[in-house]
Amino acid sequence: MLRILLIDDNPNDRLIAVRQLKREFADLKVEQVAIADELAQALERGQFDLVITDYQLRWSNGLEVLRAIKARCPDCPVIMFTNSGTQEVAVEAMKSGLDDYVVKSPQHYVRLSAAVRSALERAVARQKAVNLEVRFQTLLNRLNVGIYRATIDGSLLESNPAFLRLLGLGTLPEGPASRLIELYFQPEDYAQLINQLRENGEVRDREMQLRRADGSLIWVRVSKTFTKTDGITIIDGLIEDISDRKQVELEREQLLSREQVARMEAEAEKQNYSLLSEASRLLVSSLDYRTTLAKLANLVVPTLADCCFIDIVETNLTVFEEPVVAAATPDIEALVLLLRRRYFASTDVDFGVRKVLQTLEPELVNDVPNAFLPLMSQDAELGRLMRQIEVQSYIIVPLVARDRKLGAITWLTTQPNHSYSMTNLAMAQALAQRAATAIDNAQLYQQSLDANRIKDEFLAVLSHEIRTPLNPILGWAKLLRSKKLDEKKTAFALETIERNAQLQTKLIEDLLDISRILRGKLNLNVCPVDLATIIRAAMETVRLSAEAKSIQIHSELDSVVCQVFGDAGRLQQVVWNLLSNAIKFTPEGGQVEIYLEQDDSQAQILVKDTGKGISPDFLPYVFDTFRQADSATTRKFGGLGLGLAIVRYLVEMHGGTVLAESFGEGQGATFIINLPMILSELQVSSKESEATTANASVFAGLQILVVDDDPDSLELVTFILEQYGATVRALSSATETLAAIAQLKPDFLVSDIGMPEMDGYMLLRQIRSLSPEQGGRIPAIALTAYASEGDGQQALSVGFQAHIAKPIDPAQLVATITNIVQKSRGKGEG
């Protein structure tokens, strides 16, 4: 527990200080002192590790308090936290032993915690240094100095026990032993020692290594002199074991080195914190994310990189916006853009932005020249660009928000011998997280603006479309009430009222259909349906409209197309909507074509026209609710923009798909509907036979987990898979699935997405966090009623191998599992 004595007679300042400290230190006890008596009692007890004091106190000042503390606890760190001191006060306090000085202001509050941590670290370091000094002095006092006498040739004449212990000998060898001492030193060291002795007549305090009798090495300090006894040259020597001192010196050097590293890390952390704060400020300064990203890139360059470029991508990850770039020089910017376009954003290389976006793993290359040497030897253009830019290291980090891949941020450095570290990578990831949030917020804001605009346009169109038929209805009704119309005009008035009432009925029906669809209340009366009959009925309904504009309707209906399961009325509504749209947007004398064909196991309906066409910009939104290519008051065509949205919903409710094609305005349009057919018994038998033969070996012994909170769907999928020979464990919740994976180690997982408490996305993320031995790499497919393109992409992004929309096609389910299992086994064998 950290114990802090806080001395301040201002309760608000004490509260701020305590709150700031508790944010940083979890296990903290703060004793607060507001008056002199409390300080005296606290000093008497001495139960604190660090003191924080104000300078301006009603009953004293910070310098007096500092001296009182140092008098009682000289080693206790003290920090002055004040807004009333001066530079002279700070200098005087530092001379008196103050550890740090923090100004009381909102922008400096965060420094208080850092100052406390730094002061504690310095106190610990000082104590360690003191302990080392004490230990060193103790070791010096206990040293046993070896004293010996030897002849010039190194024969030992006499020595004390300490010398023998240094050599690792128990007793002095009997009789003179030639070169005895030389044997315990390194040959080079001993040769230098003798040469110095002969030149100077003495050697003092020479430090060298001595090899003891057991082979171990120790450090010794050697002093030698020449003396002559009875005409014989004698060497008198002292050998002192300094191994402990050497160890202490090594530890001290390591301690100083660690302290230096800690200081550098603290400075780097402070710089990073400042940069992140500035980046956060810039990113929330505007909802124009390209402008804010440009400011961010210029903030990174040149502090953290010589070039920074930020890529923004569409949801399909194939279209890149023009990158946001900042570089130290225009030449570097031009070369880096060329490098990015040809390589980093290319699909033909196994590195760069596309790889990072596919894997969502950052890419850090420390030594680009060596790492890219093989590639540069094979690609001369890549080698030329790398050498011109002089790239030394780079980092690429994905931009992800709410599981959406938004783009990537890339740093490059061209500084010689400079390479990015994991610390730089962490900084890049922190910036990327903030940038992704800013992009996501800006896009959400733009989407909300678009939604509001579409809503306003729709309401304006709705008002117009409802009022338009009301005008002739009310007008002719009033004229009829006057009874001044002849029989011919009366008939015309009634026909006009009826026609406009039917138009208004259609508008209201469309609105009700959209309301039912959005609330999930639209029901289908499903039965076998003959599409040719449906199409003919729809053609008959629009025949008069086509004749009124002299438009020919050409049809080719394949009689061999099997029936489909569906709601006859709703399918006729789909065809009627497409034909009505075609007639509305086709000029007089034009042509509308409708085809019914069989495409494998799908029934395909094509509706083509020679009308207005669809612009490429509007084509992706043609099936959106309330969206119209022209919602201006000058538009030529009426309607609410609901017909195609209803078509899409109804087709998808029948398990089918619909898409639109057009070469542009004035080029006409084609709408293609695919619906699953009801196969004849002969076709079913043939397909099941082929599937059974092809898949028998795959499903034999295959253990599959199926999880779905809907009992009917769960029973259906279980039945299908068991028919092909799989062993199926049916579960109704994600929690049960996690337990079953740990217990059973299954081979495959089929999971629903929309489930209570934990959905399929959350379930697979938890599974993928497991090790391979725990089942973290189990193949999995998402089987769900969430069937949009975005849902499919999200399923793949979290780790599903495939996404199948409900209602399911048994053949598609079996084929998908077979394909994934065969690929998995192929990798295992390879």
C-alpha cells in the first residue's frame, strides 16, 4: 500500500489531488493535514512513504514544512504542489531536498501522479545505491589480501593463507615450483605484468583475472615490487580479490543503464501522450474526415514518420479513395504514392494495405532493405523505388470501428539505421483507433443527413402523390353534386374519380406493405405456384397501360420451368410492379420484354425495357426504401419510390434474389429475379443420388454442432445433416455450444446469428480466441435470416468460412459443408 501525507489547508485542492492520485494508484492511503498540529502528529507517527505539500499555508510555508519533514525523515520524497510559489522558491526548495515541483492548474493535474511515481522510483533507486555502497564497504573491510614472495621466474617462495585461498590451494607446495604463479594468470596478462615490472621496477593496482586451481575465474588487483635479498632478485606481491567489487560495479552500471532507459521511456511516453491528445483534438474538430485525417497525417510527419498515408476503402474492400498523404518532402510524397499504387495497394503482392485489411493484423517491417531483398531482386521496379525513397522501416495498421473495415494508416521512415519498434506500433494502433472512430462518426453523421434528406423528399413526394388524385376526385364530386353535368360528362367524371381512387388505393397499399415488411408482419400463403400463369395475369393487368402508350410487351415463357413454393398474389404483385415500372419509364412506342427461363435449380424471370435507364450512381440504391432517382418538383414520373423496395422484400421472402442492370440513362434497364424451383421427383432423386455419392465419404464420421434458438430451424438442419451420415449435436444457445466444443472437440459448427444473450458473431469471436487444441480453428458457417451483403461480409470478417441465408436450400448447405471440409482436409494432408 502506498501511504501519502497530503499537506494543504484548502479542502478543494486536497480533493483534486486525492482524486488524481486515486486514478493512478489503486492501493492508496492518503493522510490529509490542514493545520500545524496535524502535521506535528503525522511527523511523530512517521507512517507515510511520500509527502505532497502546498507552499502557501495559513500557518506556515512549504519551505518550513519541507525542512521539518527532512529533519525527521531525510530519505522521504517530498513534492510541492502549489500555484503560489516562484522560481526562487522552487530553486530554494530543490536545494533543501525537494524531489519535484508541480503547478496547481488543470493542465498540470495529470503531472501530479507522474511526479509521485517518479519520486518514488528515485527514492527506491537512491536506497538501492546506498545499500550497494554499504555492501561494497563491508566487502572491502572483509577482504583477505593475499601476500606472497616469489623468484623472478615465478617460483613461489612463501605466502599467507589468504593467497593460497585465492589460488584455491589448501597448502603451499613443498619445494620451489617453477612458474607456479604464472600458471594462474592469462598468458597475455602475465607477460604484460612482468614487462611493466621490469620497466618501472613496480606495478601498482593492476586489475586482471586469475584462474584458480578449480578452473574458476576471479578478479584480482595486483601490486608487485622488485627487491634484492642476498643478491637475489625477489618479487614481493599483493593480490586482492576484487570479484565482489566488480560485481557491484556491474550491478551499478546496470542500474544506471536501467534508470537511463526508464527516463527515455518516460520522455517518449510523455511525447506520445501529448501527440495523442493533439490527435484526439484534431479528429473531433470537424466532421469532414478527409480534412481531419490530413491534419493527423501532418501531425505524424515528421515527428514519427517521414511519410504517412491513410487509405479509406469501401465496404467491399476493392475500391480505394484517393489517399490522404503527408511527407517530409514533395519528392518523397510523389515516390511513395507511386510505390503505394503499384505495390502496397495491389492485390498481386503478399504485403501492404490489402493484406492488412484482409487479415486485420498490423504489419511491422523493421529492416526493409534486408526483408525486401529477395523481392527487389525479382522486381527491378520495386527495387528502384525502394532505393530512391530509401525506406528503412514501415508500419501499416488497419482502421476498424464497430467491426467495419474502414481503411489503413501507413508510416514510413527513411532515416538511416532507424527502425520502428513495438512501442511505435502501439502508438500507431492508438492513433488508428482514434482515426477510425472519427471516420465512423463522420460517415454516420453523413448517413443521418442522407436519411433525413430522403425522409423529407419522401414526405414531399407523398404529399404530392396523395393530393394529386384527391384534386380531381373532390373537384368532379362537387360538380356531380351540382347536377349540372350531362350524361356524357357525368360518365367521364365517374371514370376519372374511379381511376384516381384506384391510384390512391395503390399508394395506400404500397405504404401498408412497407409498414408490414418493416414490422415483420407481412405473411405469405405458400403453395406450389406456376410462374407462367402468374406472369400472364400480371401482363393482362398492365395491358391497357401499355396500349395507351403504344408499348409492345413481348414475352417468352419456358413451359418446362417447374413450379415454385410461394404466395401467388405476392408473386403477381412482384411481376406487376416490374412491368408497371418498365411501362412508366418507357417512352411511347417503346418495347418491354419478359422472359421465364430455367437456370439450373432456379426459375429466372427477366424484365427488360427500352426506357429511361438507371444512372450508375443510383443503381446501387435502386431497391432502397423511399429512394428515387429524381425527387425534384420538376420530375416527369410520379410514385413514392416503394415499388422496387417491395419487390426486393417479397422476392427475398420467397428465398430468391433480384438485381438490376443498366448501361446508364437512356439505355433501358433489366431486372432479373431468381427463385428456387420445386424439383420433380425424378430430378430430386437424381440430385440426391449424386449428392449422396459425392458427400458420403465427407460426412461419414463427421461430428457437427448445430446451434439455433428456433426449434423448427434446428430440427430441420439436424435432419438434413443426419440424412447424409453426420453425427449431429443440436443446441439452442451459444453458452451450451462453448461447453460442447470444450467437451466434444467437434469437426464442424453450423451457427445461427440472431440469438438471445450471445449472438453468433460473439460466439465465434470467443471460439476463435481459443487455441487450436481447444477447438479455436473449427470450420464454421453462419446460417441466418440476416441476408444482406453487409451481413455476409460481417460473418466472414469474424471468422465464418461461409454465410448461408434462410430459408435454406438443403443441397446448398450440404455442398458448402462438403467444400469446406474437403479444403480443410486438403490443407491438413499438405
